[in-house]
Amino acid sequence: MASLINVQELYDEVAVATGFPIYSNETDTPDTTRFLLEILSQALHSILDSVNTNNSTVERTDEIKTIEGQDIYGVDGIIKHIEVIDDLEKVERVPYLNYFDFNKTNEPDAKKDKPKGYVIKNRYLRLVPIPDKEYTIRMVLSSRDLVLADDDIFRQSITSINDRIIGTDDFKQVLALRAIGLVFTRCNNNLAGYYNQLAQDRLKSYLERTYGSTEAIRLNDRNSGHFNVRRGLLG
């Protein structure tokens, strides 16, 4: 299960493996800090470039609060699964509507109720019917924005020791190995080839465990939503 990876813990792991000092404070070794944060960010981008963003490896959970009478909301990522939670904490799946008249809810007397489905229009989420009150909409999003910064905004790059990354422990291990390989590559160290190959092998096995087998990867519809091998397309 995905959790938040502290960048400082990842930083220290890479520092110990490559012979750099662990992090103490922002003024102690600023050049080293900038270098290793840059390496970690490059390692993250490298892994994301190797992974199709329409699968269950690169995903995060986000929530929005609906506003009475408003049916359109901005979403940062590709929607893979949606649930609606009411004030009684009842959770219901919100399916994608394959056939929908976009002019229907624009009528002045359009029905307002608990959202029962959704569509995407001009890259915005549109809930159907229009919410009649506040609901919590919980979404699983496919996104490259996995870095949670201090201002609670998701970004693609690591820029601060206080950043956190959404990912599993296995993802953290792959990221650390990739970063170690990049450090040794930049330093022209002979260990670069070893760690780069190890990172590639761990990434491959990580992806296979995520899907259950390489055959499962071939079953993934990369143009659709979240695909589960046992239960099919989730939405």
C-alpha cells in the first residue's frame, strides 16, 4: 500500500551508500544538499519515464468537497476510480458515464442530488447529477505529480529536504538504487554500472509484482482507467 516517503530518509540512505555526509541542517553542506536533491529528483523522473502513467504503479488518492449547485471541478491527473461519501459516511462508487447529453444539466430546472456518475469535459470533472449539498469525492488519480511539498501542493520534482513522495517501500528501494547509480555515474565511479543494473532489475521485478505477472501488463488497457486483473476495469 502506498504511503508517504520522507525525502530526508531517502537522502540519508543515498548519502551513506555514496560516501556523502547525511543531512544535518540547511547551512551545513549546502552544495552537497543541492546536489543530492537534484539527483533524487532526476532519479524520480527517470523511474516515471520508465512507467506508463495509466497503470496502478503511479497513482495517488485525492479528495474534493462538492459545492451545492456546482457540477464541474478541476482535477490534477487522470481519473482511475471515484467514490462519493455522504454525511453519514456511506461510501458509493461513482462510475464513468459512457453516454451522456452534455446539455442536459445546463437546464435551469436540472435535477440536483447525490452524484451517481461522472464525465470528463475539457479536462474537467463533471458530476451527474448536480450535487444538492456538500459531499466528499475521493479519487484515485494517475499522475506524475507524486511529490508533496510543504504547501500541500503536489509537484513532479523534489526541491526540498522536507518534501514527501507518495509510494510504497518497494518504490522507495527502487528510487534509492536509481539515485545511487546516478551519483556514481556523475562521479565516474566504477560502481555506477552495478547500481544502475540493480535498479533496473528491481524496477522490473517491482512492476511484475504490482501486476502479478508480465502477462498482466499486456492485459492492461492503457487508454482507459484503473485495470485490475481479477475484477477488470474499475472506472
